[in-house]
Amino acid sequence: MESKKEVELDEIQVPVSLERFTKQLPKRYKEGEFTEERMEQVSQEWNQFQKKVKKQWTFGKKVSTFTCAAVASILLFAGSGFVSPTMAKFLGKIPPLSAIYDRFNENLSDLISKELKKEGYPVRRVQEHVGGNKEGVYVFLDTSEEKVERMKPEVEKISFQIIHGEKYKGTRYEDYYVRVRKFVDEPEEWKKKQAQIDKETREVFDIVKPILDAHGYEQVWGGGPKTIELEFPNTETKDKIAEIKKAVEEALQSAGKDSVQVKYRIFNQAKEQQYRRWSDAVSGIGSEFMTYKKYQVSGVGYKSLNGEKMQIHIRIKLKSTDPKATELASDLKAMTEDFIHSEEIWKKIKGDPYEIIITSKDKKTIK
């Protein structure tokens, strides 16, 4: 049974909830929303981010995780141009929230990598580090430690020229650090192990997918070589769930994969659908507010109240006792209202009831 803390943590969503964000990617890609190149890059960025979060994740770090996850979502979804043409089109009609899509059509890592390579530096990868008290960029050079040390000052100079350039003026990127490191490839043993896991996972999925297709199962599912995870809406009958689970287990057993566990969870369909309706809207709001320092926003999220009402949570960096907090909260609310009531966004969220909640640094709600 889930603890109260676990349920609470799951209820607060960051822009494009991280769990749903990754699970919905295949469907969105299939519908032609993203290019293969963009998918591959996001996949790499997401894997790197997940590794870091897993090491930091505790319930005691709910606030820092909320912020870290929101920032990661922004970098993946908006900062790196990861937005559908339709979304970009109607965001462009709504100043000032449209600014980010005009200015950041190419991500920072790509810009730094391109410029350094143009200057002849052996760049293997440029990676942003988000979340926590300090954020920045790691530049990995594919050469010896001695040459890395020699190249380091100029690599830093070129990188900072981009970060402190006109394009990123007034944004959180201005405060980024730059760290230059020697590129170290993953050990061969690790690569072989990952390849084997990928192979076994594909085998399991190839067994399970036809069974799910035959039962008309279109809900989210995933897992790995040892576990299959199914998700059922709360509108599904117990008999149907049992039937599908049994069919999957029998197919795995027949293929000699009887050690693979089949698990499932039941989700609130009304809430799930509401999160999908609001995901682009909250991502647009979060992208603007958390990219530009002038808004002094540390987190943006959303919470569905049983699919009947949506809460937009905006956390600012000012304490409730700060004289500027009330005025800032009022401005942020007004901008958010304008954005939500734009023709395209309002149509997308289907007129859902909602409320905007502004919280101060000391966790007080600002009216």
C-alpha cells in the first residue's frame, strides 16, 4: 500500500509530469510530433537526468526534487526546441509567454558544441546540469588529460561568451558555470551488459505486444527484462484486468520467460485525461517563468483534483514578508490568466475549472 507521503508526492505534477512525459513520448512520436533526431537527443538527456535524480531522491527532498524536475522538464520540452509546431504557433500569439519559443529554438548545449567544434576543439559531448543550488554546463573533450588542461581556458571563454551573450540576457543561463572534463567512455563490460538488457527487454516486449493488441489494450505499459508493468484506468472491470494479466503471463510462460513478473496499477482516468489537456499549457507557463530571472519563480507544477478541477502551483523565491511578494504574485497570476484564456489554450483545456496558487519561499500562500 502506498504511504500518505508517496501519494502526496505523486499528486504534485511538474510541467509535463516526468513519468507521463516519458511514457507518452512513443505515442506522440508515432503521431509525427517529433523528429527521430530530436527523440534520440531527448532520450540521452533524459537518461542522464534520471541517473542523477535516482541518487538524490528521498521524500525529505520533495521541494528540491519539485524544482529539479520542473527545470529538467523545461530543458527537455522547451529549452531544446522540443515542442510541436502547433504549440509553437499559438504560443507565438500570446506575449510575453511566446518569447522563449522565439529565442530558444536551438538549445544551449548544441550552440556551445557547434561553436567549439568550429574552432577545432575535440568536443565529444556538452551536457547541462540542472537542479540543485547551482546549474551549469559540462564540456567533455575527447583527448588526453594534458591537452584538456591546456584547452580549458579557451573552451571556458568561448562557452561563457555564448552564455553571457545577448540571446540569454536576463535568463537563468547567465548564472551557469562551465566545467571542462576529459571524455571517458563507458566500460566495455557495462556496454555489453546494457546491450544484453536491451536485447532481453525487446524479446519480452515482442512476446507481450501481440497479446495486448489482441485484447485491444491501448493504455500505457512498460517494464524491462524481468518485469512487465501494465496500467489500467479505473473504469476498467476487474474481470478484464484479470483476463489481460493472465493472457500476458501465459504468453511469457509459453516462450520460456516464466520468471518475468507481470504487475499493474490502476489510475484515475479523469485525472489522467485532465493532466493531458493541461500539459502543454503548464509547460508554456513554466518555461517562461523559470527561464527568466525577472519573474523570481523557483517552481511551476499542477495538480488535478479528481479530474474535476485543476490547480496551477507557482512557487516564487521571495518570502511572504517581502513587500514585493504580493505585487509579484499579482503579476504572475495576471499573465497566467491571460495565457490560459487565449483561444487555443482555452479550447485545449476544454474550459476546465481551475485555480492559480502562488506560494512563497517560506511556503505561505499569497492571496
